[in-house]
Amino acid sequence: MTQKQRLIYSILIALCVLATMLGLSWLQNAGMISQKTFQYVAIGVAVVVVVINAVMRRKVKP
């Protein structure tokens, strides 16, 4: 994986996280999920993104 590929994937991941958070926020405002559920899912998404970023960082070739 090159630096350019990692940048593209990072931007795609950031957009997916943004869409997920907006969707969760909308669900919470509509009363479909509780504050606790929102927090748990948000923490889970953050952990997954950190793991993916670490894996991508290791795969970048100098």
C-alpha cells in the first residue's frame, strides 16, 4: 500500500464515520435509539477506525 492509497482509504473511512454518526444522531432524535445505545455504537465505531488505521499504517511501504 502506498501513501496515496492510504490517504484515499483514510478519506473514505472518515466519510463513512461521518455518515454513521449523522445516521445515529438522526435515529436518536427520532427516538428510535437511546443515548446509551448511541454512546456504545459511537465508541465501537471509534475503536474499529483506530484498528483499521493501525493496520493500514503497518502496510504502507516506504
